Amino acid sequence: MLASQQNDFIKNHLGPAFQKLGLNTKILAYDHNCDKPEYPLEILNDPITRKYVAGSAFHLYNGDISALGTLRKAHPDKDVYFTEQWTGMKGDFAGDFNWHIKNVIIGSLVNDAKTALEWNLANDPQWGPHTPGGCTECKGAITIQADGSYIRNQAYYIIAQASKFIPTGSIRVELNGLPKGINGVAAIRPDKQVAVLLQNETNNVIETTINLAGKHVEVDLPG
């Protein structure tokens, strides 16, 4: 769909149908790459369509993750969601892990995403099942073997690295003064503890201090 086609579909068909049936299912505009933020902007800028739309969704096969923040600033009452990024059967574990932590996890959250999702949950050793024409190299979070055993893949550890410490219902808080070479995000968990996820992109140990409400914690981040 072009943005104009999706706008017409939501405004004159899908949105009114949901309203008539009393459905609370959220409608998300776009659900594609970060290189075309003008697409969901066109939809959210329509005063009628925006009443039916909860927000917009993104992938990162093209563009920059900051597109989510651009949408959020333009329409602060509408949510942004990160809904898909794949790791491939030919990918390097360390390279995939670091790129996805930087962009999908930390990048999405610091740009106000409500979610950070990987594609996909599971597949078999032949990377199936998938629809005709679907991805033949996309790795699931786990690979399920013929005997029922399973292998944990990159996406499993990418999500685990964050979800173990930043559970559903956490609220992101601002994290200032990151040293050069460090990416990070902080959140207040439902149990009121503060979780900080830091990533060292350099080959060297970086010594830094986390300061919160007069308390200080010194940390050494391995290269």
C-alpha cells in the first residue's frame, strides 16, 4: 500500500468497522522500515484517521532507528513500536548480537518504543515453516530439532539480555552522560528497582560511574 491507500483504508473502512463492532484491538500504521518516516506521518497527520490509530510500527532493514523518535516527537500522544528484525543462518553470532543490542534493544527503547521484537520465535533445522516466497534464511530464537530438542540462537540471547532485567511494565528513564563508545538505556521496573543496560562497542575496558539520587556505583565494562 501507498501511504495514501493505507490512510484511506483505515479512515473509511477498517477504523469505522472496528468502532462499529466495539473492538479494542489497536491499529498500527506502516509496520515497515525506518527509512520512510513520512509514511506514518502522512497517516497520523490526518485528523480523522489518527482517531483510529494507536501508533506506528517499524523494522530496521533500512534507515535509522531514530525515525521512531521523530514520529514520537511529531505525535507524542501516539505510540511507536519496533516489531521485527531478523538474524540470518549465515550471520556471525557476535556481530549479530552487538548490532541488535545497539539498535533493536537500546536504540528502540531510547527512541520511545513500547516494544522491541525479534523475528521469529522458532523454526526447524531447514528454517521453516514459511509461506511461499517467505524468508528461507531467517533464524528463529530457537531451532527445534527432529527429536524435540532445541538450540538457542542469536535472537534468544538478544531478547534475554534485556528481558531478564527489564520486564514488561517497566518505564524508561533518561540516562545522561554516557562515555564515548558506550550505548545504554535505563528503566524503572514494576518492582521499583532501576535497571541499566550498557554496551561497550570498543575493544578496551571502559571505567565509568552510575549515579542515581546521590548514590554512586563504579563499573568496569569489558571490551
